Amino acid sequence: MKEEDKKKLILDRATFRVITRKELKDLLDSDNKLRIKFGIDPTAQQIHLGRASTMQRLRDFQDLGHKVVLIIGDFTAKVGDASDKDSERKVISDIEIKENFKTYKAQLAKILDLSKVEYRYNSEWLEKFNFSDILDISKHFTVAQLIERENFIDRYKNHRPIGLHEFLYPIMQGYDSVAIKSDVELGGSDQLFNILAGREIQGYFNMKKQVCLTKKLLPGTDGRKMSSSWGNVINITDKANDIYGQVMSVRDSVIIEYFNIATRISNDNIKEIEKDLNNSTSSGIMDIKKILAYEITKMYSTKKDAIGAERYFKKTVQDRQIVSDDLILVEIDVKKARILDLITSLTGQIPSRADAKRLIKSGGVYIDNIKISDMNLEINIKSGMIVKTGKRNLVKIK
């Protein structure tokens, strides 16, 4: 990709807000090597597609010769970012923080050139703060600014506690920008307030203010923002078959968002895909989603793995064939059972009879590849029988 195209990608692709666009464009057009700040609070062990899609923009900065500075929030993680939380985040220990970060470098290598990354731990400077420092910086923010954040308003109205320490998080993250002298800070749209805090605090210290570049958030598998806290994630360390299958399961309404936010396909190609999508039948939409799933799987696995995942999906989901690696062997000591008992208490595939009824009603239960629609059906149980509930939950009777 040409340098100008890479700059345009940084400025426009899946961008939420840039403060200010002119400043960023001038920085990109200059000969200066920029320091690009990105913060990681190691509160989970896995990097999901939403987080990774923002990190892909870091790689674009690297490709233009700029320095990526990763802030490992070992100190801020003890508070926890409240930007998207409807309750106080559980405080994690130093041991948990270290364990979580152990897995990060291998994941980051899927996206960044680690030989060109500068790592900084914010405990390096935040542990040295005294109360006077905090008071001086706090004067630049008001309670109204903090409480007006959407999640804080909701918690306040619903009488859910807001810890005083949560108000300090933007100040701590903001001071990180002073400590590393960042030129640009990158984050998701939910990070805008925190990133602006860095810009404000740099001004207080008479530094050149960083540009705030925020990206659109990737929807999760349930339609909400992808978040480890909500469990609606697709992790980049998942097996190729799982990444492909989970992407295929996202809602049709977010397909173009996924192309824009989570892939490296060109803007021109995405425009063509969007035209095709708008004129497609259900089978055509399936084909377009397969392109999406293939591209994302290839990014975090290999081309070979992505091809294999595509074949696996066709075989197991579209053709409903049984793959032996998916099977769990279960021994049952009765000869007959009602279908509801079989898929709940006897095989343990479904947690409750209510869930079992819903799954049968939606056509998601099969015995030896035969769809079951009668909730009162009595099954003759025999060795070798395959019981399938949902797309991938397979049991073979011993």
C-alpha cells in the first residue's frame, strides 16, 4: 500500500473522532517520527477482535516509521477503567496482572512488529505520585465532567455505587501521556474522555498536546460492543475453526461494520461488497459472510488454516456432517428416554428443560442427523447414536 493510502487509512478508516484532524494530517505529512501511545490494562488474558482491530491501526503507524509506545497499565489496572462499565470493576492483584500479561506478547506479535515497540509500565511514574500532585492535576477537571459520562449517570440514577477512585482513572491515564511524551494517542470511541484527559494534562505541563484518535467499536457476537466483561468476544487466539464459525454467527446487519473495522480489505472492495450485499438473497449474504470470516481467520491464523476452517464450516454446519474430533463420548445405562431427558439430565448437553424445549422448537436438535421436532418423543437409545444440540454440541452414546 502506498504511503498516501496508508495515511488516508489512518485518518478515515472506521474513525470515530479525531481531535484534531488537521493536527493529525500535519503530523503525518511532516518528517517527524511520532510517538503513538496505546494503553493496555491487563485485566484479561486474551485480546479479542475489537481490541485487535484498533491495534491494526498501530501497525499502520509502524509501517510509516513511527514509534508505537505500549503502556502496560499495571498501576491503573488496580483501579480499572470505568468507561463502559455498569458497576465497579473488581480490583485485581499484581500476580493476576503479571499472569495476564504473559500471554499478551505472543498475541501482539500477530499484529505488531514487536522489535519496534517500546514497552512502558505506568507504575514507573504513578507509584511516585504524592497527594499534592493529584490535587494539582485534579483542579483541571470538574465533578460534572466525570458524572456526566453515560455509564456513571446510569449507575447514579439506579443507586449503584461509584467509587471515588474511579474518578481518578482518567487523571492517571492522562498523566501517562505526559510521562512518555506522546504525539498521538489511539483508542476505541469509549476511550475518548480518557484520551482527552491526556491532551488536557499535557497542556497543564506546557507540553505540545497529543492528537486524540478514536476508532469505532466492533459489535460483539450479541450485538453489543465486544467486551471481555460481557463474554461476547471472538479472541484472536481462538482456533481457526472457532474464529471462522463465530464470525459466521454474527448478525447480518453488522457485516459491513466488520469489513470496515476488523479487516484489511480496501475501501473500494468494501464498497463493492456493500452493493452486492444490498442486492443479495439469503444465500448471497451467506457467501459474503464467508468472505468476511475467511479474511478475519486468515489475519490471525494462516491462509491454509482459513481454507481449512471454511471447509470445516461447510461440512459441519451447512452439510451437517459429523466430525469425529467434535464428539464427546457419554455412557447411558437406560434403553429408552424422552428427548427432553436425553439432552438434559442424561447427556448434560442442555442445562434446563426450558432451554431444551426452545432448542427443539427452533430446529436445533438432531438424532443421527434426523431433526427432532416432537418434544414428547421417546428415543430408543443404542450404542453409537449421535445426539446433536445446536451447531457444535455433539455427543456419541457408548
